[in-house]
Amino acid sequence: MKYILTNLLFCCISLIAFTQPILKNTAPIRGTWVTNVGSDALLSKENVQATVALCKAKGLNTIFVVVWNGGYTMYPSEVVKKHIGVAQDPVYKGFDPIAAMVEEGHKAGLQVHAWFEFGFSYAYQDSNSIWAKKYPHWLSKDVQGKPLQKSQFYWFNAMHPEVQNFMTSMVLEVVKKYKVDGIQGDDRLPAMPAEGGYDDYTKKLYFTQTKRNAPADCREAHWLQWKSDQLSAYGKRLYLAVKKQNPKCLVTWSPSIYPWSKEQYLQDWPAWVKGGNVDYVLPQLYRYKIEAYEEQLKALVSQIPAKQQHRFYPGILTSLANGYQVSDTMFQQMISLNKKYGFNGECLFYFECLKKMGTIY
């Protein structure tokens, strides 16, 4: 009897361990996003080394480096080459900044996560993208039947199985190819503007599953929830696929603030947390005034279970390519407020701010 009980207890413990996300990073996240827009951080090995050195000197411990932007990858990708005949953004001329970032970051004791910044969008300000020409059936459509665009970004249909398979293949390619500590989607993964869903594939799928026709109001409650649920389900499948490939690879999301994230981009991230398909969430609490920032922190605390707060790290706005730079005073105020409301770290958007800031940590 004792033997049976012991084995039963072991099985229960094993099941609990298997069903809970593996949290490799127990230290506070003090991170920054490194992008290829408004920055030369990734253009050469020397630049990558300087980027890592500055992050280290400022007390950061995590780098979220862009790997997919503008319809191209920053690394040589067989997946993308198979689809459009171009393996890597030509600007790198064969240099692999992701390999260099992982190597240099790990040398310095920093974690390096692959950030799929473009997510389910395929072009910015380019209605003649190669993706649109080669895969017109991949495009999301608005209620007028036109290719979906929002804020000058053009979007794939995030619910189409071929699009999802492409994204999953690209993510898994990075997990296999590089010793990254994690992968990350943001306000474009898993995401799609709520104005979408009016392509033939999605309308047919909606009718098949619900016996309803897609309403003209893109935010009609049932229609909006159904579209959000489709993306939540994909996020979970992607999470499980990454964990199957490498159980130690963290899967993190950096969505917009809630409920705006759901109303505008179908990101029902409280459901992601509840469903267990995330290791950490870095919500984008981007505000220019400290009072507005504190209000967003209060809202965030009210939206997440206390037992899950350790999974959340606020994303804070520190600089923009248009020249915006947070003041040292406001930056320190945001850090203090994060601690006050029980958050154990943060992530800075974006890396270039470090060049002009004083003491960080």
C-alpha cells in the first residue's frame, strides 16, 4: 500500500510539473528591446558587441532582439527563403546579427530572446509587398473586401492555417538554430486588427462553427470574441510547439494594454494567462506622463490574479525613433512605481535610450 501511495504521489507531482510553464529565469527581468528601426545596433559584429556591453554596463540582464521585421528576417532563414526567395534582409549582407547577439550576450551573462516584432503583419507602407503578390489568399480583408491595413501596417489573415504554419515554422527555426533563452510575440503576435476577418476563408469558418454570418460591425460582441478566441488558440499551439522543441525556451508575450488590446487587436491576454500558454507577459504600458503611467499600473494590478503577478513585467516607453527620450527623473519614477505595485522588473522600449541615460540600476 505504501508503495502504491508513493508512486501515486510521484505521478501527481510529475503531472503538475509537466502542466506548469517552466520558468528558467527566476531573477528580475531588467530588459530592453533591440530593434532594427532607428538603430544601427545589429549592423555589424562590433555594433552588437557595443550593444551588449552597454546593456551590461547599465545593469540590464535581458535582451529582446528583433528577428522578423518589415517582411524580412534579420537572420538567414530557410523558411522565408522557401516562401519569397529571400533568406535575409539584404541590409546585413550575409552577416548574422542574431548569432552574434546570442554569442556576445551569453558571454556577458545576459539572456537573449528572439523577438518577432512584425508578427502577423507583412508590410509597412507597402501595398505592393512581395508577400501580397505571392500569397494573396493569405491576406486579411476588411469589411469592404480590401487588404487589411491599420496604422500603415498590412496584415496577413492570422486565422488562416497556412499563415499560422508559416509563423510556427519560422519560430521553431529560430529555436532550433540558435540557443535563445526565449521567443517573444508582441502587439502583432498573436494579433490581428479587429477590423479584419472578412476574407472568404474566415467568414466560412465562422459560419461553419457558429451558424452565423459575419456581421458588418467588426466589433460586434460575439464576432469579436470568436476572432479573439481563434488567436488565443493559436497562441497556445505555438507555446506548446516551442516547449516540445525546447522545454527550457521561455515563451513571452508583450501585448497592448487590456481591454484595448482585445478591442483593437483581438489580444485577449488575460485568457492566455488563464489558459497557461505564457511564461511571462510584458504589457506595453507606454505613457508620456507619470500620472498616466501610474493609472495603467493600477489597472494592470486589477486585471491579473495576485498569484500570477510574478509573470508580469511592465514594458515602459523610454525613447522613439522620432527623437523622444524619457527624462531620467520620469524613468526613475516609473521604476519606483513598478516596485510599489509589486512588479519585480521591467523592459525598456527601446535600446537606443541607454546611450543618453544616466544611472539605470
